[in-house]
Amino acid sequence: MAPTVCSGLDRVEAEAQGRDLRGPCPAPSRPDPQLGPASPFAPAGLINGPCATRAQSGSAAAQLAWALPRSRLSALLTVGPPPMEEEQTYLELYLDQCAAQDDLTPPGSPLLSPVVPNDGYIPNTSNSETVFNSHLQEVKGASGHFSSVDLSFLPDELTQESKDQSVIRSKQDIEENCKTQSQQSRLSLPREQDMGLGLISDSTLSKSHSQAYPGDADSVQPSPEKPNSTPLMSITPMTPVTPVSECSGIVPQLQNIVSTVNLACKLDLKKIALHAKNAEYNPKRFAAVIMRIREPRTTALIFSSGKMVCTGAKSEEQSRLAARKYARVVQKLGFPARFLDFKIQNMVGSCDVRFPIRLEGLVLTHQQFSSYEPELFPGLIYRMVKPRIVLLIFVSGKVVLTGAKERSEIYEAFENIYPILKGFKKA
Amino acid sequence: MPGGGHCPDCGSTELVEDSHYSQSQLVCSDCGCVVTEGVLTTTFSDEGNLREVTYSRSTGENDQVSRSQQRGLRRVRDLCRVLQLPSTFEDTAVAYYQQAYRHSGIRAARLQKKEVLVGCCVLITCRQHNWPLTMGTVCALLYADLDVFSGTYMQIVKLLGLDVPSLCLADLVKTYCSSFRLFQASPSVPAKYVEDKEKMLSRTLQLVELADETWLVTGRHPLPVITAATFLAWQSLQPSHRLTCSLARFCKLANVDLPYPASSRLQELLSVLLRMAERLAWLQVLKLDKRSVVKHIGDLLQHRHTLVRKAFRDGTAEMEAGEKELRGRCQGPEQGKEEVASSSLNLPEGKRPASPTPLLPPCMLKPPKRICPPPPVSTVTGDENISDSEIEQYLRTPQEIKDFEKAQAARQAARSVSNPP
């Protein structure tokens, strides 16, 4: 019995690693519509419950993820394509870098100075990075020969040259992440370990980088409150971002993460409820086992089909760890549980702007986005289009942001709403 | 008909009764001449009941409309008539209902939802014409639950992509105040309690504006604020006789339901008035409390703009002043404080009422119920090793399983005993 369990565990771990390496699947595995942004009238739980929810398609965020790399790539197309053989020099350069770990600004690479100012917040690149990274693993195995890279996900109009550009640009993104010295990087660890690809020292690429970024200039923001972040003063952004005085200086705190995972085996819920101490199962009320663990403090709904929903975590990593623990519990109970398709479905954050807000004024000026019905709910429901986030704004200045699939969406949404709210500061 | 009549053209007696586009005609079968024609409008066949059928019944328009939709449209019209809305509102509401019915989600909805949809369409129409109709009224008329109503309302606004303006507070004040039965003496209303409608309306409006300015209305249901304002207006117009009357009694006299939050709104409004009274020169000497301030509401409302400015500081300015004060305290304990206080008050040294309170919504003035500590920085990577012992703490031992099963069986047995089959 023991050997099979061990191998099963190894398999789960490998799968957990493997799945994570590929990043969130851009494929249209449509999220359960119930797991969209929660009903506005149940802000406390903010997990979709059986209360009156409105099914919202979660695919818009996926659409955004696709839209962004395309727009970036079109910006890159204006720059001439660098030749193929430069990648070898990149590899050498990178190995030199790794030898001198602490060197933040090596000679001949002006690109290293405009590192992303925030350790955890990379403006909209995280989507494109995961997309690129999923295919870059094969690159590593195929000894850096780019023609074997499966870039079929890219739109048809892109030629071979642009494929190179896109791959090289993603390398530069990875290199930036490597250099931020962040322990709390939002990227998962295996991705960082695979930085076997070269650095870019080409000035044309740096130009393309700056061209690609102006659209995100307003979304780049420092987070001086993060304890592990590199201090803002040491990083000088090359691209013209909004001056520090315009940034809010407030960072929304994540309050809840909802994620799903597929255990890929049929489960006997009665057996689970009998053998597990932390499980409750009432088939007449709800057709799933409700299991709770203490560390991280989360709750999981485990269905007989093998699908599982994990809620209550305060960060993406905690949600993943919790989901793995639940999978381990199910495994220990004798089921051949695996850990497939872990995906974060919803993230909820909150913050306080510390001044009162005239909600009646806000609904007048932003009528197409806002819904304020004091007879029904004391807060104003603001549906932001880009990024697709729902904000609950209250008169006390507290703001709740929900509906995000990525942490960066929450930060970007708050930076978008802060100037609007400041406009309504005075009576 | 065979008996009687010949054709005027050919003279044959073969006349046939035929109908041409549902108009009955008497036609000669030989030459085709039309002898007589029926009436174009349909009538009830019985001659004693010769009257026209309405257009909507004679055309086939209702044949294509499902019965439940017809029922819904009838309910919309009935609701508009009950609320005595203008006829244009009725047409708009009917159009919205038809528009909603085109969506499959609405067609397949439960009857309860379709019933509530009727109220939603009427409410949207009223809002767009600035007719002050509250959701509470509509729900009461439809015997509907506010939760169901709110869900359907939000859904239909999104589905139809409608722009629904906010409830107009001034109009709501007028209609709500007019519903108070205090403008004529009656057996239940003593003479001293009767009040002039215009005076009460204008004073209530001023009080509601004051509440709006001082953050008592934002985020709250509008009706309790108006109830409290009406009560204060009524009391202040003849305080000597009316101070003894409580809010609950007032609503009972006026034949109006007392909304639950109205008493707390009343207290908030009174505290605002007290703060303003502290700034009025001839009221400072009187030590006013929440009951005696009612007598001076007239004066306070007359000078309300300046008083609000003087009594309250903008929230952020107050916080900055407070910070400066703290810094001043560190350096020179007395000077900073005096400077702040005297510059803002412009009063002689002898009298120094409390420094201006910040103009903030009540939820920001109350101390926080519990202070949320910032979450500890976690260095979880998501890929750590999970120890077996940690997982095993969640699993039952075989002995525990047996005990649990025994306990469950015993509970089942007890249940079946208590409910004999």
C-alpha cells in the first residue's frame, strides 16, 4: 500500500509543479458562471453562495489576456526584427549575470534600470508572461532552437520575425522579474527557476519595450508599504509613468481568493464525511462535502465528481497550498486524487481612501458605470470596464474590489478609481 | 338567403350569403352582384347588444401574445391606474414589459418573478419621469418580497440597458408629507396638532436639505430621514404644545407607518442642530439639549448655511489641523492648541466652546468596532512540502470511526422511535 501512496504523492506533486509551470490555461475552460463576481448584496461572504447571484461570464478576463499581448506585439512590429543568432549571446550574457548575482545594472544593458517598481505588481505582463512561459519550457528542452517552439497560440497575422520578437520580449520580462529580488513575487517559483534564457541588451528592444509600455504607464504604481519590496528610490522607471504624487499610495489588501481544482476521480462523499474529522456533509441541503483546514484558514467544497472549490485564502500561494492540502487529505482517505487545472477564479480586495464620498454625485457623473440604489444597498456598485472589476464604494470611503482573476487587476482598478473618488472628496 | 329578394341586376332569386374578408355580404350567384353588405365593425350578434368591440379585441394582436404576457400587461395597466399615474406612463411601462418579455430568461422565469417584473417596469417608468415612487410602496402593492424585487430590478435594468435616474428627494418629500393626515382636525387629531400644509412642507424640505448637506442621507434609505424631518418640522412650528408628543405617536396620529430607522435619524438630526446652535450667538447662553433645541429650529434653519460652515469643518481639514496640533504639542504644549482653537473660532478668550467637529458621515464618526490588524506577511510559496502528520490530524482513527458510526446509528434509531411509522 505504501509504495503506491508514495508514488501517488509524487505524481500529485509533479502534477502540481507541472501544472503550475504552464500557468493558468488560456484555453477556454470556462469558469463556472456561479464563480463570477459575487452578488452585491452579500458583501460579507463575497463567495458566490446560493443567494441571488447574477451569472457573469468570466471569459472577459481571458479575452483581455489575449488582447494585451496582441497590442503589445503590434507595437513591437514597428521595430526591426533582431537576427536569430543573438540569442546565443543572450545566453552567455545571462550566465555572466548569474555569476555576479547582486549586480543590478550590468554594463551594456540599459534595459535593467527600468525594472518594474513594484515587487508584486507587474502591469498586465503577468498574463502575457504565463502565456509565453507555457511554451518556453519546450524551448529549454530543445536547446534554445526557436523553430521548434509551439507558438500556435499567436494570431495568424504574425510572421516568424514577430514570433522571435515576442519570445525575446518575454525573456526580457522574465529577466526583469529575476532582478526585482522579490521574495513575494507574484509569479510562481518554478517559472523563476527556469530563467535559462538570455538577457537582452539590444537597445532596439529597449525602445520597443518603452513603446509597449506607454499604454500601461498609468497603471504602473509603487507599493511603498510592501515590506519586502525594493525601495522606490533605487529604481528609476525609464518610461514616463504618472508622477509619484498622483499615485494613491494605498494598496488594496486581498481578503479572499476563490479557486477551483480538479481531483480527477469520483469520490464517495459519505466515506469522506465518515473518515475525515473536519468534514460536514448534509446531502439534503447541499450536494458536497464542506471541509475546513486550519492552516491556511480555508474552506473547501468537495463534489462527488472530483471537482473542488477552495475559498477563504488571503493570497494566491496560500490558496494553492490549501488546495494541495485538501487533495492530500482526500488521497489519504484512499482515493486516487490528482491535482489538475488549479485555477484562481475570483479575488476580492478592500481598502480605505479615508475621506467621505458623495455617492449621489458619483452616480450622476459616471452613470453608465455606476448603480446606486440607497433603498436597496448603501454602497455604490461601480462596474469598471478595463479591467473588468466590480467595485463597491461606500460613503465612509471604504472600497471593495471583486471579480479579479489576477492581483494586478485589483491594483489597476483601484488606481483607476482613486482619482475619480478624489474628485468627490468635498461636499 | 333563398327566401325573398332578387338581384337588382339580373333579377335572379339565387342569392347566397357569403363573407368577403369577414364582412358578410348577400351575393347573386348568377351575376355576382352584391346585393347587401354587412357592417364592417363586428358587433355582438344579439341585436339588443349592438355595440362596437374595442380595437384590441377585434385585431389579432393578442393571438400572438402568450397568455402570461397578456396577464402581465394587464397587471401593468392595473398598477398604473391604482397609482393614478398619467396615461403616458402606462404606455411606457407596457413597452418595457414587452421589451423584457422578448428575453428568454424572462419568458422562462417563475410567475413570482413575472409578477415582480410588473412592479419593476412601473418603477423604472416613474423614475425616468421623476415621479417619486419608492420600492417599498411597489412591494407593498404587489405583496412582494424586497429581496426578490431587488434581484429582478437589478437584472432588468442590466438586461434592457436602461438609464434609471436616482429618486428625486424633493418630490418624495412633497408626496410623502402630503400623505400625513395632520392638515385637518378630526376626532383622532386634536386641534393643537393640526398644521398648515405649506409651512410644514417648506420646513421639512429645509431640514431634509440640511440632512443631505451633513451626510445623513447618503447611503441611507431616504424615507426614514424624511419622516424624522417631518416630525421635527411639525414639532418646531408649535413646540409648546407638541414637545410632549413622541415620534411613534406622531406617526400613529398622522396615519403613516413609522419606519424603523427613523428614530436614529431623528437623533442624528438633533445632534446636528445642537452643533449648529452652539454657533448661534443668542443660543450659546442657553444650555440647549435635544429637547429644547426644537424650539429654535426656525432660527437655525434661517441661518443654516453659515452655521453649517462655522459649526463643521471639512473632514480632511480637521484632520490636518489635528495633526498640526499634535506636532505643536510636541514642541510647545500650549501654543499650538491655542492657535488652532482661536483661529478657527474667532471668539473672545472667556468663552471657548468645543472645537468644530468634522463634517463626516456618522459611520466615520463612530469608533471602529474592531481594529483589523494588518495581515502578517506570509512567505508561503504554494509548493511547500505537506507533512503527513499535518494531514493525519484531520483524519479519524479506526476506533473513532466505529464510535461515530455507532452514534449515528443510535441517533437514527432514536429518531425512528420518536416518529412511529
